[in-house]
Amino acid sequence: MKKLLKFCVFIIGICLFLYINNYWIVTTNQTYKSEEIPDEFDGFRITQVSDLHDAMFGEDQQKLVGKIRSTNPDVIFITGDVIDSNRYDLNQSLTAVRQFVEIADVYYVIGNHEVATNEVEKIYEAMTEIGVHILPNHATHIERNGERLYIVGIEDPLNGLETQDMLDTSMEDIPKDSLILLLAHRPEQFDSYVMYGIDFVFSGHAHGGQFRIPGLGGLVAPGQGFFPKYTAGLYENEHTTMNVSRGLGNSTVPFRLFNLPELVVVELQAK
């Protein structure tokens, strides 16, 4: 009887551990300071959502939406893989996004899973209909009292285009010496972002390395293999800073360990 009780407690403990690791959303706060940040955007708050993969956080995504609302964002950036190509349900995947647009302006780029569905145009159309700003190799800007913040988005290279070509297309009309924020799904393209002198990159895709080894980091990431270089947090090289979100959902591997689902808030601070 005692052995059975211990076994039951063990099983309950494992289930609780897996639930926490996969559904307990944490918020990571980052600060980006730069002399190029216009004074009008000092204190500007960006909440990044990445790799939802059709995961559900509470009824009608209320847990996720509440977390995002509590971050008090000026804008929300979605950096790909809102849907999962293995269990594609666009209407369900948009449940959260429909509520995001009620909180702040939302900007979106696709990830590899959107491309894999072969329904990118349908996804773009649905996003546009609910009020999302899509960035298919495109740049836009936010203006405050004559000062501008440029936002660039590139698609996932699974679409057959080279990252450099997409950056060429999206950045051709941006004035020199402008502050550029880039939404790009793949962190392993960091060298290209550095080469183009991007100021700050919002990326995802790596799922935090899926299984994080305490003290060592992520175990494996798509496009990077085992013990990947870019899995979570800030990376800097020359003029460029990149934040890699651990993301929210899972895809091929159904569980994450020591790797809580993550929202990232980046606050801009003018030097």
C-alpha cells in the first residue's frame, strides 16, 4: 500500500512538473539603450510573442492575453510560428491575436511553420482582417512628434529567398542613421543581421533549446543542432543586439524541460 501511494505521488509530481514547464508563462524584461533612440521613444515598451504553435493558455487564451495586457505594451511584435503545420487550425491560432489588437498595435512576420502550410497568403489575409500589421519583407515606421522608429520584417527563408535578399528588399527606402528594429524568425542568421547594421533584432524559432540544462543552456534547436549558440536572451555583435525568445508552444517535441514559456518585454531607453 505504501509503495502504491509513493508511486501515485511520484506520478502526480511528474505531471505537475511537466504542466509547470509547459504552461507557466514567465515574462522576461530587457532594456535596450542607444543614442539612436529618438527622445520621443524613450520608455517605449515592446512585448514580443513568439512560437505560439497553436498552444492554448486558458479558456479563449485568457491566461496569455492577461499576461500580455499586464506588460503595458506600446506595441506587440509576433515573430513567427503562430500556427503549427502539424495541427493546423488557423481560427484557433488567431484566438489570442484577435485579443492582442485590442491591447496595442500588433506587427507580425511568418515563421517556417506558416510557410510549411502553403497557405501564407490566407494567413496574411486573416491577420490583416483582424487589424494586424503584416511585414512580408517590408518596412514601416511609427512617428511621434516628427521622430520616427523604423520596423522591418522579413519572412522565413523556407520560402526560398535568401535572408540577404529579403533584407535588401525591406530596407531599401529607410534613411541612413535611422534606428531599425527587425522582426526575423531565425536567430541563426545573426551574422546577416550584423552585416546589415540592424540595431535590434527580435527573433525566436529555437524554443529555448527545448530542454534547457541548468548552467549550460539549450540542448537542441532547429537549424542549429545540438548545443545551439542562439537559444534565449540577448546576443551582441558590433552594432547589433538580438533578443531570442524561448517562445510559448511546442511542435515536434511535445514537452519542454527547465524552459518555461516566455514573453519578452523590451523597453527602449534613449541615452
